[in-house]
Amino acid sequence: MFQIHDKLNPKIKRNIKVVFFALVGIAILWLITRGQDVERIWKEFLGANYLWVILSVLAGALSHVLRALRWNLLINSMNHSSKTSTTFYALMTGYLANLAVPRLGEVTRCVTLTRYSGVPFNVTAGTVVAERVFDMACLAGLIVLVIAFQFTFLKEFLDYYVFSPLMALVEGRIWILILLGIIFLGIALVVWKYFKNVSSQKSGLASKIKRQFMGFLRGMASLVFVKKKILFLTYTFFIWVLYFLMVYLCFFALESTSELGIAAGFMVLIMGSLGIVAPVPGGVGTYHFVVIITLTELYGIAPEPATSYAYLAHASQIVMVLILGVFSWMMLSFKKAEPKTGKMPVQ
């Protein structure tokens, strides 16, 4: 059994994982709609005011443009450059890839930008990780703010869905976690000591790995060395404003959710973001589950309208990514690949 697994082609393994997690997502969708009035869900969906949905989609599209502009700031801080259009196309092809295989998008956008702008892959990868870390910090900050301002309102919900499951997961396993942490630190120390004495100027696998890793670290450091910090923070602020509008504007598309306020918008944004992080293609199932739970348990929305909202908000953004992703892929197909330099032009 294990020998067969070991002999599997990596591509086959990846496809098996994709199919498995896709089935998990579909199973979650089935579980959350089981027992509901499907006819009412469909009626709510068809009766939606799609003007608000279109505005939500436009907010999402604009957020991606700002993400491309912000990504370019990080790339420029590493003394490389890329046209905004090329960066945007690379970003959207990455999002398109994420719909098929979770986390593939990050690699795809880096490979694409390297191919069409000539920016070294390790630099683009470093900037993507730096961007992700920064956005996760923003999300964590948003979670803290929402909990701080609505703790009394959220206490029972958090106890039941967050704190209790976490305590049950950690209970009796704390020493295992500590041991794993010590082992990880030990391995990291050994690897660091080994590569410390390896010259990145020589040929050979170890030197190549060190060069790639150093380039990756430089990309990570782009957050510190970004030249236009105020502009970077401004882009970030408006990206999150647009993320919020993607959620909030969709409330007005359905009569049942049209009375929900700004606080509900932030809560759905947070929970939906956590649902998208799950290793399921496009967040199918996990996004719907957390959004429906949030709307029904926290805000008293009936299951059917809550389900209609989750489907509407998710499907509209998926369609937008499909359209922009395919468009970007087509535009890139007309571009000529660049040599791997991507250096800033001499002023």
C-alpha cells in the first residue's frame, strides 16, 4: 500500500488531493443545505437586486488593481521593475489557478511575473510571502478590533465555535507541541550553521539553494525597504475597504440581509476570509459554512436567506476571477517572455 503511494507520480498525487478537497467542499455544501427549503434559497437567489452584486464585483476588481500596484512597490524596492498591466495579469492568473488547486496561485503568479517581466523568481516569491504575512497581520488586527468592540455580543459565539474547540484540540497535547517546536528549532539551527559556511558564489546544489534563499529573504525584506511606505499603507487601507465593500454591498442585494449594518459586514468579512484560507478549491463549502453560521447564529438571519447570501457573494467573486483570470491569461499569451533581469531602468 505504502509502496504504491510512494511510486505515484507527483502530478497524480496533487490531482488526488485536489479531487479530495473538492469533494470535501461539495460535501460541506450538501450538509449545510440539507434540510433547508431549496426552493426558497433558489427564489431568494433569483430575486436578488443584481445592481448591488455588480457594485460588489467592481469593488473586488478594483481591489485586485490596487494589489497589483502595491505588489509593484515591493518589487521596485528590490531594484526590479514590472509594468502594472503585467503585474495585474500575473496576479489574476494566480487567482485563477487558486480556483483549481489551493495555494497554487502564489507559485503561478511568481512564475508568470518572472517569465514576462524578468524579475527573478526568488525575489517575486519573497515579495509574495511578505505581502501575505502583512495581510495576515492586517486580518489579525481587524479580528482584534472587532472582538474588542463587540466582545459582549460575540462572547457566546466565540466560546462555542472558537475557544472551546481550540482548548479541546490542545488539551493533553501541549507537551507534544513543545517537543515539535524544539525539534523544529534544532533542525533550523543545524541547517543555518551548514549554509552559513557555504559560498553563494560557487557552483553546486548547496550554493544554488543558498542563492535562492538569500533572494527569497531579500524579497521578504521588501516590506522594510519599500521606498514609498505611505503609498504602500494607503494601497493596503483601500484594499481592505474594498474587501469590506465586496461583503457589505451584497447585503443590499437580498431583502433579508439588507438591514444588516457595518459591524455585520466586518464580521462576515473576517469569517469569510478564514473560510477562504481552508485548503479547498476556491473556498467552496468552507466559505459558505462560516458565513451561514455567522449570519444565522449572530444576526438571526433565517438559514435559507443566509445560504442565498453566501452563494451569491461567493459566486459573484468567483465569476469575476474567472473573467479577469482568463482575460489576463489571454493578454499574456500575446506578450513576449523577458530575460530574467527585470532591473530598474537607469534614470
